[in-house]
Amino acid sequence: YFVETVFNPWRVAQKLSSNEEVRKLKEEMPQALLDALDAITQSEINHARLALAAGAEGVFLSVDGAVAAELSPKDYAKFSAPFDKRILEAVSGAKLNVLHIHVEPEYLGLFHGFPAAILNYSQRVSGIPLAEVRRQFGAVLAGGIDEVDYRALGLDELRGQWEAASKAAGPKFILTPGCSVPDDSTPEELSRLPRVLGA
């Protein structure tokens, strides 16, 4: 299986313009921003459907915005959540949709009801234990490996993180980094996790 990465409309709006301009629009012309996010969402849905038609088995929807530095919980619920959820709903028939969230604890409940088979997040950055996420979500959980300090992790540390995460998440679990490992990770560093797993 392979999946198509899609960034959520809030982040795409920032990339098309700038963080400052999007925040200014949110404060001064909120309906104009909502209209723009609606158009971006439909474009992304079209893209996701074309990816599925080309052979992808789902999307990897990367959601930024569910952190205080980006949006308050109230603003995330208004300016991001409906559009993020709409993308997943549009491809809900796909076999392997992954919801990847940059999240802080007080935002976690806003993701209930998002139709994704897999929920991926950074335990290290969010500070939210896997056991707490498991308590709230029945989806397959993906994560457990510290992506921030990945380059410095030895085989024993990786094995320890794997065992702790597997125990906390239960049987519906895929071991992955919480997000991207550093871009400058060496081939030797990248090979450590497959070696631990016996792959």
C-alpha cells in the first residue's frame, strides 16, 4: 500500500500566502478566509480522488493548527476542523487513510469522529501519552518513536521505545516516528529501526 500526503487547508493557505496574512484575514475578514479554505478544500479533495484513481490506497492528511501557536481550540474548530474532516469524508471509502496531527492536549477531543483508519501523532512533541490517546480513540495508533532525537537513539533505546509504545497502545498499533525524522539523518541512522525490528 502507498498513500498520498495531503496537507490540511489551513496550512496550504499559509503556504500560498503567509502565516501573517492568513492570521490577518482571520481577524479582519473571517468569511473571506472561510471561502478561501472552502475552495482549497475542494481542490484537495479533487487531488485526493485523482490519487486514489491512480492507485493510492488512501491519504496521509497532515493537520497543522491544533496547537496554541497556530489557532485557539475555538478557532481550530471554526477555521480548520470542518475542512480537515471534509477531506477525509470525501475519501472515506479508501482502504488506508491516515490522520497525522500536530496537537496539544486540549485539542485532542476535537478529532473525535474523523474518519481515518490510522491516527498518527508525536508523543514527544505533544506530551500526550499513547495510553491516553488509546483511551479516547479506537483507531489504529501509529507512533511511539521519538523523531526529535532520532539521530541520537541507539538500538537499545529504540527497542525500549518500541516495547513501551506497544504496551501502551495495545494490539491496534503501528510503530513509527511521531513525525518526520531529521532530514539530515544518515543512512546508518535510518537503518537502526529496521535492524531493531528485524526487517
